[in-house]
Amino acid sequence: MRVSDDAFSEANSAGDSLADFLRRAGERLSRDPPPFYSESDFLALNGDHALQPEKVSLIPQDRPRHAAVLVPVIARPEPTILLTLRSSHLSQHAGQVAFPGGRIDPGDKDEIDAALREAREEVGLDSALVRPLGFLDGYLSGTGFWIVPVVGLVDPAYTLTLNPAEVDEAFEVPLGFLMSPRNHERQSREWKGTLRHFYVMPFEGHNIWGATAGMLRNLYEKVYA
């Protein structure tokens, strides 16, 4: 899970340090989870629809399912974010870069509990090594999920045990790289007969895009912009 010297050089040039991130996060992250999806607020919501010219045509027909993800910031002097490569055998989002996370189960106490549980199940991350810092804006995915991103600070002494049924790989990306707007490419492709626009953050052979890139963009807008 090492990252290249060039990537860390770019992170350092962005002026990012753990102390700076924690100061900004403490001031700017939400202390409470975003309220559940409301169609009346659709145009103001973050999500796959946010970059589309015709947002109204993308209003979900069905009530979205409730989900949570962990945005794991590794507490290194130059912090990184832990990401996963979803298993190529999955029926949905196979081979995509993602945060640990999934739908909220009836046994979960709240979004934090769900995000930590999913991280344990997917990559074996010990919940005791994660300190929740706050929440990003809710994210409405085109696949019908209302996702609550939980930002958590992770002890760099963590170890992982990947669940091969869900995850092929886990890797770290410098926070400075991800929080640099010059690395936030806007691309488009046709999907179900409609041209869709989205962010892409290519990093060392990994294509970070879609909902994951959208939530990282929101982290930049809330904490660094």
C-alpha cells in the first residue's frame, strides 16, 4: 500500500499536513449526519446528478436505499486516504474504486456504526483504530442509494484482511493529490441513452471516478475550498 515519491511530492506541494487537515476538518465537517433524501431539495443535493445539465429529469422514481461509507484518512504526517478496488466478481460496480461501505442494516445503531461495520467486513479494519471526525454532504447515487459519508481518522498502524468476495485490493492515495483541483478531471460518457458527466481522478493505474470521486470532490469543497 505504498505510494510513489512523486505522489507525495505533489501532496507536499499542496501544503497538506495532518495538523492542517485536522484543523480544517474540525472547523468545517458536519457534526450531524445529513438528513435523509428529500425530493423537494433534489436540485441542491450532491450526487451523480449534480454535474448533469438536466437535473430534474434524473429525480429518482423510487425511494433511495440508505447507505453509509467510511472515508478513511490515514493519520500520517502527510495524510492519505484508504481506498478499495471492488472485486471483479461482484454483480454491481465490479472492479471500481470505492470507499468501504454499503447499505445500513437494521442492526446498525447509526451511519457511523454502519460505516465501521462495513469496513470491518470488507477489509478487516479494526473499528477501535478509527476516530470519526464528522460527515460530508449526503450523496445520491444513480443506482438508487442515499449515501452518508463518514470521515474517520485511522491509526497508521492499522492492518487489513481483505474479504476476497468483496475487495480485490486496498491502497492509499495522498490526501494532497486528491484535494488538488487540477487532479479533478471532468469527463462524460453515454449511459442508458443519456450523456452523463462525472469527475475522474486517475492515480497510478487506478481510475477513481463516479460516486467515489464525487464524494472526494465534496471533501475538497467542504474542507479545502
